[in-house]
Amino acid sequence: ADAVKRLICNSIEEMEVDITAFSGRHFSKMVPYILASHHQIENADLRKHLLEFYYLLFSDAVYKKIFALHLNSVYSEVVDQILAKGGKESHSLLGLTVQLFSVPSYSVELLQKGLGATVLDKLEVIITSYFKPKLTATEQDENRIKMFDSQLQPLLTNFHLEVLGDLKMLLSSPAAQSYFVYGQENDGMKRLAKVLSLVQNLNALQRELATHVSYDTSQWFYAFAIETDLHNIYDKITSGIINGPPEESSKESDVIETDCLDMSIFIDTVLKPQILRQFKGTQIVAGVNHSRDFDVTIHPVSCHIPLHRLLSQIISASDSPIEDLLKINSTSSTLDQEEFILSLLEPPLRVQCFVAQVSADLWRRNGEEALQEAHVYKIPLCAPWIQSDLHLIQCCAQLLSNKRDLFATTLLFKFLPPNSTPNFSPETVSFLTESFLRLVVSLIYERSLIQSQEATIRSEMIHKLSLGPTPHSKILSAVFPNGDSAQNPTQSFNTILPSISNFSHPKTHKQGLYTLKDEIWDTEFNPHYSRFTVQQREKALENYKTFKSTNTHNKTKKKHKIVFPTPINIPDIPQHYAKGLVELASSPVLFQTVYSILLKFILFNSTSNEEQQESKQTEPAPSITLVVLCIDFIMVAIKTHQMLFNNSILNLIPFLERSRDSPNSNYNSIYKVLVGLTNIKTGGEDIMYNVESCIDLINSLDTTYILHSPASSNDDTNTSSSDANSESKSTEDEDAERKRQNDKTT
């Protein structure tokens, strides 16, 4: 006892603690305060003995719990003290909290005592006081920016991570996750939303149109770091939603109704107002009155939309229909509903457009910052961002399924804004059109947040291996970029890996490598994989081409070489998303776009070489990649309808059979355009396999829809036209109305 007294008294004296602050009922706080602040003790031996003594006591479960509750009472003061010293020695606090807060048996009690609220309050202080000044600094004050660069680095790499780590440890048990989501006393979700709102739209960039930036800042790094760290607790939130309210929660909770497992009240009262407010703020900054006028090419855009990504995770964890969860079918006006849906759709869509524009070299005057943002968004560490963004766009497709023209035109005009596109080079327009169509195909394929985790892991592993022979460590880091494989189903990883790859044993100076199995290339490789960068996609396609040219088991009866893979089968579409995706796959806007591109390619390659050279000076032919994307979209649309409508594609017949009036009557339908592609000798060799695969698919469809084979003569074409003219009056009326709608949309 005397030794303990001397240890405590010496520590107090060394730290110059004001004992009067802990008088009376607050005296019990003094000991945990001293231990949490032991970094102030300069005497190394004394500090060592103090820590050894308390870590010895932590072996007693009863004492450990009591001490954890006392540490909770001084947590705020200790954090303030560390903040006052610039985040230095913050590891002293982590050394304690990792011992205490991760114990499932009393983590719920700590949350009930308000520790979760305290941690989030301190995160708010850190972001507001330290990150916000950094991230809102203007480039005009370069000295101030450089000062922040030097002063905030230690804080970023240490303290905010540790405070957030305390929250992750608190939420390590299912009971704690449920209490954090649904509990009444600390109301964790509301506080989390408040913290996320501080990060929303951080570091918005605006494209430089005239001059180059004078100084490359590291603002993008701080913004990405803080959101990435915050995103790491989303899986705890989704687990809490899936688990439902804790058993001890009161059914009369008036903060978040515990009998509303789909979180619709929280969304309606907390997330929805904050998202709308932030969304309107971006329009005010851009000086536009409506979202349709927002142009990523000239207006500020941010990659940081954590409120949207949290909402995306909540929707994915809920079993309720999206319309019910977001109360879209309520009594609110149609205009209000549409405004809210666009506020959900626009921010993640703007991010996709920004990344595409940077890849198209439109942001070169912005220096390294724009390049780094677009690059980091595609790395495995940010894969959850892409998954959340695409999932939310899919949700908006469902919500706007009765207005498919609105959804499709919103996508198209974000990538190709009417006011800016005329100023782009033909190559830029072609690349952005490719990006637009690839996004559409990716939306139909993407299932990361609406399928089993095992299926998501399998897909990530396959497309990592498609980039070439890969060691085990790199495959693992691609699937678990945060290094959290210990908390994830590594058993599934180890089961999946041998089923999709072959292993080559280590040799001299070479480690063992895994390569993708042959059958996986043909059945599960998706060239439109959403997390491929432009370079990765090119690399994967090159590997696919090598595989097809060297593998004797994959030779087809067709005479044409296989350069581009045809689309794989569509994954099962959950009921809550089916209507939106099938309407997207049958959008008149998309089919008209595809038809125009394919027709232009045919007409260009049907002219003489001299005429082609003259035409290239003004508007070159669509690229081979763009043509393949168009063909892939047609096949994906057909396969989507086959899956959902028992092999029937009646909804697509109007688009495949005829199109809007064409100046060339020989190509007045998509099918005739596809047949026309088979006759192109120069420039069409690389796409012939895809074209014939698409024609074969169409010819194998519903027998009530009779199409002619590629070898049909002109007489056959005339016969087809004659048959079309003899259709019933009702069909003609439908065609006239559809044409009127297409003209209106165009």
C-alpha cells in the first residue's frame, strides 16, 4: 500500500496535477486521469513503474471494468489535453483504451454511460478545429497552406485515428452495435451523421480553364484520409441495423423507433434534411438554380459524400423496399420527391463524371491534386466508396423507374453536358461516351452491396488475378485493403482461391504466383468491372486476348479472332432493384445513342479512303472500343430481359426491330445496323466476333419475333420492310407515340 501511495504521489508531483480539481466525489477520476496522461511524466523509470502497476491490475476483470468506467468519466478531459499539445503522445491514450473499450461484456454499459457520444463529440472538435481550417484554405495564401501541411501531419497520422479507433473498439460486439444504432440515451446515429456532415463536400475542386495552378497542395490527402477512416465503421452500423434493436431497448423510444428496423424515421428526420441542405449548398456555390444546370466541367465537385455513402449502406442492410425506406410514396409532392431523388443521384454521379474527365485529360491544368484524387478513388482502399456510390445510383434508378427518360438523360447529360461538349475534342467526346456507356453496363452488373460477401470477395479476387500472375499477399490486400482480414471471412477467401486459380510453386528468386483458371476467363471475367482503372482494364483485356490466342480449348467455330470478350451472364437481380435496372436496360435514350454510334461507324467505313481522311478532319469515326461497348449494351439489355421475363424480350422488340427515321433506309433498325457491321472489311475485323455473337443472340430469341440472318439478301430486307408496313393499326399507333416520345427526349 505504501509503495502504491508513493507511486501515485510521485506521479502527481511530476505531472503537477491540480488535486483540487478532483476533490470530493470527483476524486475517483484522478487515478485514471493520471494514467491516461502518463506521457507528461518525464521520469522514464517512474512512467514505466506506473504503467506496469496498472497493467498488472488489468488482469483482474472486476477492477478492469471499474477502471474502464472511471476512464470514461475523464476521457473528454484527456482528449482536450492531448489536442492542446497538438496531438503529441496520443499513443498513451490508445495504450489504455485498446485494453478497456474492446471488452464485449461491458462495451454496452460504456455506451450507456455516454462514451460513444463523447468520442463522436471529440471527432467533431478535431475536424472542426484542425481539419476544416486546412481544407478550406485557399491557394492564394500559400504560406498558410504550407504551414498547415507541416503542422497537421502529426495530428493526422496519430490522434484522429486513435479517437476513431476507440469508437471501432466500442462497437466490436453485436450488442454494442445494436445499441449504438437504436439506443436512446446516446443517440449515436444522429451524432455520427453530424460528424459526417462536416466532411461532406470537402475539398471541392473546380476545373481550371485558362491557367495552371501555381502550387500543388496536399488538401486532397487529408480529405481522403479522414473519410476513409470514418468509412471503416460503416460495417459496424450495417451489422447493428441487421441485428435490430437490443433486447433491453424500450419499445417506447422516441429518439429512433426501435420497432422500425429499416431506419426510415432516422433517414427522414436526420439524413434527408442534411443531404438536401448540403446539396442545395453546392448549387448555390455553383450559381445554378437546378441540378440539371450543374456542369462538372465548370462547377466545383467533391469526391467526399459520406452522408450519401452512409445512406447507401443503410439501404443495403435493410429488407424494406427502397420506396418505403425513403418514404417516396408518402403524401409529399411529386416535385419534392423528385428533388430529393436528384439530391441522392447527383453527387455520386458527379464523382463518376469527375473521374472520367480526369482520365480524359480535361483537368490537366489542375496539377497533381485532381490526378491523385481520381487515382486514389479507384484503389482498393476506396473500393467501398465505389460500391456505395454505384449502389445509390442503382437505388435512384429504381426510384425513377417510372421516369426512365429522366434517369437516362441525367446520366447522359452529366457525362456530355450540352453547353460544354461542343468545346471538347472528338477524342474527348468519344472517351466520355465510353465512360457513360460503361457506367450503364456497370450499373446493371454491380451487386457488391446487394449480394453475399462471399460473392463480392470472389469477384474482387477474379479481377485482381485478371491483371496477371499475383502473389497471395497482393490478392489478400486487394480484398481486404484495410488489413482487417482477421475480422472478415478469410475461410471463404482460402476456399475461393484454389477454385478460381492455379498456383505455380516458388522457384529460385521467384515467389509462388496464382494465375486465373481458363474456365473463369470465359464465364466470370467482366471487362466492365467497376473498380478497374483505365490502365487496369487495358491490361486485363490484353491478358484476355493472350489467353484466347494461346488456349486451344477456347477456339470457336467462327473464323474471326477474339479480341474483346462478350458479356457474361447477368447476376441475379434482387426484387427491390429489378424495375429500375430493367427500365434502364430498355431506355429509348440509350438505344437511340447506341444506334447513332453504330450507324456512324458503318457510314464512315463505307466511304472511300479519301472521304474518310476528309471526314477525320472534322469528326472521326467512333473508336473500336466504343462500338464494342454499344454491342455489349445491346447484349446486356437482352440478357437482363431474358432473366426477368422468362426469356421474353417483347419490351425490346421496338428498339431492335426499328429505330427513328434514318437517312439511310438500309440501316433503319439496330438489327440492320448489326448486319451491316458484318460487311465492313476495313476497321471491323476486331469487332466481328462480338457482332456475330450479338446477332446470334437476337436470332435465338422469342419465335414471335422473326429476324433475318446475316446472310440475308436485299430482297429479304425488302420483305422485312413490307411485313413491318402490314402491321396492325394499334402497333402503328404505338410506334407513332414512341417516336414522338423519342423526339421529345432527343
